[in-house]
Amino acid sequence: MYLTWGVQHASIIGEDLHLVLDKSSGSAARSKRSFLFGSIEMLIKLIPGNSAGVVTAYYLSSEGSQHDEIDFEFLGNSTGQPYTVNTNIYTQGKGNKEQQFHLWFDPTADFHNYTIHWNPTEIVWYVDSMPIRVFRNYENEGISYPNKQGMRVYTSLWNADDWATRGGLVKTDWSNAPFKVDFHRFRARACKWNGAATINQCAANVKANWWTSSKYKQLSYGNIRQLIWVRKNFMTYDYCKDYKRFNGHIPHECFKTQL
């Protein structure tokens, strides 16, 4: 990882990345390489206390107007209120696939593992090895899937009090600044992207590409039970159920199995 903006507000020491936000600037970092398929993980300790209006982002993204993107965003809240974890996916520049969750622990008290597992069959968002969301590949049915663009790993800390907390009703309290987020032990067990010629190489079902093995084509029964538990007890928003937003025209993937 290396710093990309707000460098005076951030530092990288060994495996530790520290991002800081104050009224003058936030900060961000990204990976040196792009990847296509594999597992991306990071340990993150979020801002304690009143973090309303502040967003911590951890995501994969390619570049350009037709970019692909896979998101974790942590939306701050007032003291005593839970963080919201916003997940989203963009394919060919189009997103609007948000699913949001609360967590079953205090994400500010210690480091927790946040992993994005991405292969030609499915994308899985994990929190401490527990799946919270799945997006499967239904490209053969006309549903876009991110499988042709390498993506870098990004982290950022920024002010978004126009929308982040209760739709922008709660603003950032700058008397609590500076806001600090700690990242630790970035791991990319993934296929290195070297241009379009990499697509077939990274998707090939060969031993070196462990992410394409049958074990990772679908969640285990144990993982499915965990996924159902999380979604039943901690999901707070699902775009697939927002009929008003889409004027009754729910996206096609919402009618497909996502396990």
C-alpha cells in the first residue's frame, strides 16, 4: 500500500496503516498492484465515540467510467449508536446495489477481519470469517459481473455528512477531530493483473488458482447458516426490497439465488 492523498494526515509503518481526518483533509491509500480474483483481507479498527458523518472506505476498484468496484464502507454514527456497514458492487460503471448491516460486536474496541473473496463464480463479503453477502455470476443470463478488469485495493477516510448518518441529518462534530482509523496486515492472496491477457490465466481452473477450486464455487452449509443468521438479525437495508426506489422494476439479480 502507498498513500495517495492527505499524506500529511496518514502514515504507513511496516504492516500498519493509519488514516486521519480533520476539517482540513482526509486521507487515503491504495495497493501498488491490481488483481483479478482471489482473496483480499484487512484488519481494521474503526473510530470510537462520535463518528457521525465520517466514512471509512475499504474497497476494490478498476479505473474509468466503465469501472468495476466491490465495496465495504463503514458509516460512522453518534456515540452509543451502531456503525452501519454499507456493501455495494459496481459493474461496468453501474452500482445501486447497496446492502447494509449493523455488526454484532463493537468494531472500535479491537481489530476485526474484513475480507472480499472474488472468483469467476461469486463474490463473498466476510466479517471475521462470517459471510454477510454473496453476489453470484449470472452473466449468462444478462446480469453483469466483474470478471474482465483488474482492481486495486483502496482505503480512505473522509467526511460525508451530507448523506452518511441518517441520510445526512446528523453532521460531523469537528470538536471530536482528528478522527483516526487503524488498518493492519493487508493481505492479497490473489491473481496479479497484467492486462487483458491475464483474464484467462486468472480464471483458469488450475491448482495454482486455488480460488477456482470446487470448494469456493459455493458457500458450505455451515457458511450458508451463518449468512442467513447475519441477514436475519443484522441487515438494515436491501436494495432488492426497495420497490419505491426502482419504481417496482427490481434488478434482475434480485430474483436469482445468492447463496
